[in-house]
Amino acid sequence: MNAHRPAADTPSAPGPFPRPARSGDEKEDPIDREPRVCRCSVQPALTAAQLARELERLMPREARYVRGLRIGGPADAAALLVRVLAPLEVEEFHILLLDARHMLKRHEMLARGSLAGVDVHPREVFAPAIRYRAAAILCAHNHPSGDATPSRQDIELTRRLVEVGELVAIPVVDHIVIGTDGRYQSFSELGLIKPAPKP
């Protein structure tokens, strides 16, 4: 499987979140698939002070609007999120609020946890989505262990979020799990979330 190699600040071409291909009747366990790689991402030479400034720029205390960026697929989301999430030593859960054309309306950090996990409730995820009238959301969190493979807890949480999204008519278009070296896994590419319709 080819790795994603998006440019750091250049979103990939617009397009839907694709469903992974299947050959014949063979069923592949999505958890066993190799993580994607975002080459845009990690800068190990960053000092703690530089990282703090970068995080403050991207994620101030009140998350600011970042308009004009189209999230056309997992690579676009990874290009935005890897720089923030990959260097962290504890798990954080973030969401991207999207409009009807999947243009980015807002980026929010919802919860900070520990090395082993982060607790998130669906109401915390959808409260800002409803408040800011998002048409769709994309979820993301990091694995400080370095392994971007979704855990069973990640899968269960995402299933609940998708169900709630259907109830409130704000679909969850993807959930990105980011490792420490720029590798990431996309729930939509793994077939764990239905592909979003093309805006």
C-alpha cells in the first residue's frame, strides 16, 4: 500500500473520503493494514519553546477560525493535524468543524489525557459542532506510543460518535489516529466509517 506524501501546507486535490478496495471475496482485517505516512509532519529539531509557540499559534486558549482550507480527504486533515499532535507526550482529542463543502470552519482541542488514553464523551464532541453550525465533523487524536493503529476503544468511541452524528444530522466524515513519526490511520480508509458523499 502506497503511503500518503502530502506537502506540508498544500491540501491534496478535492475528492471524497474513499472506501478501501477489496479483491474478490477476501475480507481484510482493517486493523492489520499498514499506517499511512504524512511526510509533511514531524520536525524533531523543534525545541520545547518552539513547539510551545507553534501550539499557541495553532491552538490558542480559544480555538480560532482557520478559513479557506478544504478538507477533501484524510491527507488534508493529516497535513493540518500532524504538526500539532505527533510531538505530544500525552493523548489529545481534536475535532475539525466543516461546512457543507468540507471547508474548515474551526479547529478545536476537546480533551487532554495521559500517555495511555483520553476520555471523550459524545456531548463534548457535538456541543461545538452544534454551536458553530457545522455541517460535518472530522475527529482526530494521537497515540504517544507511536503506533497509529486504532485501538478497540477508539473503534467503539467512533461507532458511538457516528451514531450520534446521524441523530443530529452532523456526520462524522473521518477519525484520524496520528503516531509520533508522521504515520496516521484513517477510519474512512479502513472501512470503519462510511465514505462521506462528495460535497
